[in-house]
Amino acid sequence: MEAQGEKLLQNLVDHEQSLVSKVEDAQKEAADIVRKAEAEAEEIRAQARQKADKLAKEQAEQIRDEREKIRKEVLDRSAGEVDEIRERADANKEQGVQLVLERILP
């Protein structure tokens, strides 16, 4: 009976060691899964940052282009208005001189 008890006890010890080994293996596997998930998450974050940076640069370029286009349009329109005013001034210059002379020299 004592031999049978020792055998039973040995079986329990072996079973416990087997369970401990399985638990350790499961913990290692879980740690590997977590490390892989963290690495994958970091890669996804890096890709997202790159994409966001690229989009921000593209939008900044579009804004600069649009701003430059508007600035050029305003300058072109202003230059046209200046030319028009200059032409009117030149056209009325002679009349202005004549009017001044009539008022100063009666």
C-alpha cells in the first residue's frame, strides 16, 4: 500500500510538473504574442505618421499654390488698374494744364 501511495504521489508530482511546464510555455507564447502585437502596432503608428506627414505636406503645397495664384491675380488686376488710371491721367493732362493756365492767367 505504501508503494502504491508513493506511486500515486509520484504521479501527482509528475502531473504538477507537466502542468507547470505547460503554464510556462503558455506564458512564453503569450509574451511572444504581446511583443509581436506591440511591434505591429508601432509599425502601424509609424505608417500613420508618415501618411499624415505626407498629407500635411501636400495640403501645405496646395495652399501655397493657391495663395500664389491669388496673389498673382491680385497683382495682375492691380497692374491693369494702374495702367488704366495712367492712361486716363495722360488723356486728361492737357485739359488740366489748360484749365490751370486759364485760372492763373486770365
